[in-house]
Amino acid sequence: MLTLALFLAVVPAPLDLQSAPPDVAVEASYRPPAKAGDLATVLVRFSPSRPELRVNAEPAPRLKLSGESVLQSRQSQPTGAGGLDPEFAKYLDLAQPFEFPVELAQDAQPGDHLVDATVSFAYCSKSQGWCKRGNAPIEIRVKLH
């Protein structure tokens, strides 16, 4: 009985996964079109929680805008699921934000808007030999004149 009691004292408490930081934090901002007729851009920055984590270039990250939005996505269709092997994956340069082309909805009114969206992406740890898919809810502040 004494052995069992010592074993239970050494086992750590279960992790609270809700409070654990994500492997990759995601932040977004809106860049308006440079001139009339140009597309606007949603700029997304990925911030891995550990240096060995890399965000995959393929499959490319995807942006899903909420149904009722002042923005409409202009991204191309996905090209497949490639890149989920950490030995052969191609990774994004995280020094630069990833750019999603968007356009304004025809009925978009001037003012400040908060757009809900989700960014889907893949990321890998080459040192640990695994890849995962991530989804991050984001809010995009859009100011229209």
C-alpha cells in the first residue's frame, strides 16, 4: 500500500488543455486597396510557440470569412493536401505576413467593422517528426471610408 501511495504522489495533475497556449498563434490585419479597382488584403502573421515549429506553404493557409461580412474572399481553390511530411514540407517565411486577397462586398457601408474569420493551416515539427492541422479564429478590423 505504501508503494501505491508514493506513486500517486509523483504523478502530475492532468493538464488543463483549455489554458495551454496554442502551438501557433495567429493575428490578422486589414490592408485597404492601394487604388480604386485593386484588391484589398488580409495580412496574417503566424507566431509559433516553439522555434522548431514551422507553418507549411503547402497546403497553403486558407481564410474562411463569416457569412455576413464586408469582405469577400478572392483566394484560389486548394491544390491538394501535400506537404504533411516534415521531411519534404515547404515552409512559409514567417518574417513576412501571409497575404489573402479580398474585396469589399458591394453592399459594404462606410464605418468601422469587425469581421470574424477562421484561418486553417498546417504546421510541422521536423525535429520531432510530426505535422498537424491548425484552425484559428480571428477578428479583422476593417475601416471603410
